[in-house]
Amino acid sequence: MTRITPKPEWLRRRLPTGNTYESVRRMLRDQKLHTVCENACCPNQWECYSDQTATFLIMGPVCTRNCRFCAVHNGLPVPVDPEEPGHVAKAAHKLGLRHVVITSVTRDDLPDGGASWFVETIHAVREALPDAGIEVLIPDFQGNGEALNAVLEARPTVLNHNIETVERLYPLVRPMADYRRSLDLLEKAAGHPQGVLVKSGIMVGLGERDAELFDAIADLRSHGCTLLTIGQYLQPSKAHLPVERYVRPAHFDMYREKALKMGFSRVVSGPFVRSSYHAGILLNKGNQL
């Protein structure tokens, strides 16, 4: 059990009120869908549901990995639901989404890591919402290039894969992942003939130094990543890693400017920023939410 560090004032905010939040939550339940908003205890869940948006979490709510920052449960996953791609498409249509974000738990138990499930879901969403952008936030597929190619051939608008933290902290924060393998995935996606936009995200507050963070950002840019999110790590429970520091909002502004100077086309950086938070705005309107 680890300590929980009290949150500073800038990480406290009033939650939205109204009926929209509950109606979105109920609709997702009716469609038997999971969201990263709820399963990962995202601090923006109330805001996003109240704005009639959500990030779909496919292939069940149980992850095969044990990342020490993540609130998603790990263990033995359930079998995939063959009706899930259609349910995602139906929910996205009901919400009227113009930019649909689809992520998943990591499914190392599946032969292709779940790549085919991303493909099915992309096709279903595109049929229901032909004009919508589609962003997929994928796991590393254990370095399986064929799995990655299958997702890219389905032509998502954005291919997102988060490195989450700096290389030194991987054994502590992401013991079943590999920093260089993630960079290799991003580089392959950036070089794919489909011309997909490549995105990644980093958390701060896990014990990284700014110099290490800048090295990670430079690594992302040199491997073809052009869209970047930087947010504050928040400890989901006493069983997870503690917050080592709370970064002030002005410092996040400095991170954004530094990344833009490295050549990123879009960067959103702030305490409440998450990889899929206002993803369509990042894509269409630039660096400010």
C-alpha cells in the first residue's frame, strides 16, 4: 500500500450537473459497452458524458497487463462479444459523434492482440458514420507487425499509442511493456502508405525529470509522431503508484511550447489532459482546448 498525495487547488473543479450525464451512462449500459472514462477513473468523465461524448473501451474491462498507474482491472479477460463492434457504432451514432475514439484493454491472450477487433469496430463505425473521424488508441500488439498493419489498412484517421512515461521508469510503471517497442510501433505507423496521423501521450508526476521528459518527446518526434498530449498522473487508489509531483499549469505551457519547437503539429498539455480528451478538437483546431 502506498501513500496518496493531496491534490493542489488547480486540480479541484466543480462537476457538471444535469440529466445528460445519466442519459449517456444509461445508453452505454443498454448497449453493454465499456468506456475508458469509467474503467480508468478518468477525471474528465463527468464533463465528457455531459457533453455527450465518450471513449469506447473494446474487448472487455479486464487487461492482461499490470501497469502500476492504471485503474483498469487486470487478470483473466472475458471472451470478446461478437456484437460489440455494432454496439459501438450504434452508440456513436446515437451520440452524434463527429470524431469517434476507440481504445481497448491489452489482450496478450489473443493471437493478434485484438487487432482484428479494432478492424471490425472501425468498419462498423464507418458504416454508421461515414463522415466521422475515427481515432484508435491501440496497445503494442507485442510488436506484431502484421497486427499493426491490419489496423492501419482499415484506414483510421488517427493511430494513437501512448508511451505514457520516460524510458527509465518503464520497469516500475509499465513492467510488461517496452519503451523501444512502442517507439518502433509509432515509426511503422508513420511510415505506412495509408498516411495515418500518428499520436502519442505522456503522463507527468511519476518521478521523471524534465530532461528525461524532453528526451522522450524528442524520441516521439524522431519516430514520426506529430500529435502529442501531456497530462498529470493522478493516483487511482492506494494500490497504485503515488504521485511524485504535481506539475503547475504554467509548467505544462512550457512543455507544449518545447514540443512545438521540436516540430509537433499539435500539442495539448495541461493537468487534466488525457490522450482522448477533446481528441477531435486537438485534431481540428490545434493546440488549445
